[in-house]
Amino acid sequence: MQQLDSKCISYNQPKLCANATWNQTAVTFANSTMVGSLPVGMYVDRNNSVYVADQTNARIQVWLNGSTTLTGTLSGGLYFPYSVFVTDNGDVYVDNGYTNYRVDKWGWNSTSSVPAMYMCAPCYSLFIDINNMLYCLMSTYHQVVSKSLDTRLNVWNIVAGTGTAGSTSVTLYNPWGIFVDINLNLYVADTANSRIQIFASGQLNGITLATGAITLLYPTSVIFDADGYIFITDNWNHRLVGSGPNGFRCIAACSGAAGSTSTQLYYPHTMSFDSYGNIFVTDQYNNRVQKFLFLSNSCNGTTTVTTIATVTSMNNTQSVSLTTIVPGISSTTTSYSNRM
């Protein structure tokens, strides 16, 4: 298992094969005793530390460095935190906007927080890009804003949405999740419009991601692997979906029905990879965090086949090598250039 290597990136983007699969029987990583009722926000960093926003108890629960035992709690001054983001140096940013209208920052190994940003609504999702810009998704304003962390001035810019709900290319409707790639393109889980919107860097006009045979219903989070393939929490379909060389497919909880068994989810919300390719997801209405284990043997006994295809990126169109894993076929191996 390989990862996209960048000193500025704190999240995991594992290198997956084309037919990567996950154990469909999940392990319960944390239950309501640890994460409260209806958990939504979560973050897994490159050290495999897990941070979960426990809204009910106004705290962030922390499992450090791959531990399965709770190792810490961040609290004090929080009220109903929706989201959490952790930087590569260990700073923890937490939404505290429900009544306090700010984002708080806990420095590495600190026991207290300082305000990092003031805004006018909760941040349903937080993200920090490679240029040290903090993004806040204000769902109730149908908008995403950003602020530089390199200045103390509380000046933020609108990067997506007009402030009014809508389904056009420039509007959003109760969005929930965001991701910013290394080219500074913004991806928004435009929840009530049941779509993923892509905003090229500096552009307010979005493009809707095509998901092929997969029909999304109220998606709530979006992440990427090392090759730029997208993975989505399909909230109202109670499943996780992902893309690859062969298009979009369901990857976990694929029955289509909500439930509380180890093979089901009930309004899953935020998903994250760990460094091994395992998937963590906040299973909101089951009051738990589930972990779907990556099956490393799903990539064994296969051979890499290289083809040439034309890929249209946010900035240009180019021919690239595509690496596809096909069982039982011999071919020359060529590496696949990162698409993000």
C-alpha cells in the first residue's frame, strides 16, 4: 500500500489497485459511549490518529497513532461541534460555530484553544489546503468560504455558492462535505441537490461530477485516493461508493437498505482512509464509527495493464498512461501519473 507523498498533506490518499475491495463486514471502532448521538464529523491523519466530533458531549474524541483505545479528549468552550480537521504538524481545528460563531484551534500537545476564524454559521465541514487556507462550509448559508491562516485578520472570501439555495452551476443547496486537491480545485458534496460540484481554482462556476450508473442521493462527504479517484458517502442510499478505471461502483453497505448490522449503515456521513486503505465512516443514525478493512489480497494475483487514454483535467486535455489491474493477463507495467 502506497500513499501520495506530500509534506503539506495530513490526510491519507492510499494507492489502490483497480479491483480493490473491502471486507463487507465492518468492525465497530467506536460506539455511542465514546462518540455520543448522531456523530457526523471525523478526521483520520497520516499517523492513523482518529478524531471524532462528539456533538452531544461538546468534545473531540481522539485515538492517537492507530490506537483502538481512546487516548484523549479536546474540550472546553465547545458547543455542538460539527467538524474537525488536523494539519500535518498536529494542530487541530474544530467547528465551534453553532452558538460561538468561530473555528477553534488546538496547537499540538496543547490543552487549550484559540480562535482561528470567525464566521456567521457553523462549519459543517472544514478543510485546510496546501497554501494554508482554511475552508469553512456554511451549509445553512449554502456557501463555502476561506481564510488565510497566515494572517490574523479575520477576512474571508466566498469560494463557492451565492448565499441562496439553488441548483444552478453557481449555487449550492445545504452542502455538507468539501475537499480541496493539490491543484486547489474545490469539490463539494452538494447534499440537497444530490450531486458533487467541482469548482476549479478561483472559479465560482461549478461543474457537476458524472457518476455513471451510480445515482447519488444526498451525498455528504468526498475524498480521494492517490490516483485521483473519488470516493463518496452516499448518505440517503446508506452506502459508500467509489470510482476507478472502470467507473463508479458501490464499495460498502451495498444492500441499499438502512440497518444496524455489521454489513449495513444508517445515514453514513463522513468517510476517511487510513494509511492502509481501511475506510472509517461515521454511521450517524447508528451512533457509531464503522471501519471497513481493506482486503489486500484483492490486489494479489493480478497483472498491471497499461493503456493510453485522453483525460480532460480542470486545466487541460492530455494523453496519459492508465494503469488497470486485470487478473491473469501479462503486460508491461508503467506507472500512472497522478490526476489531481
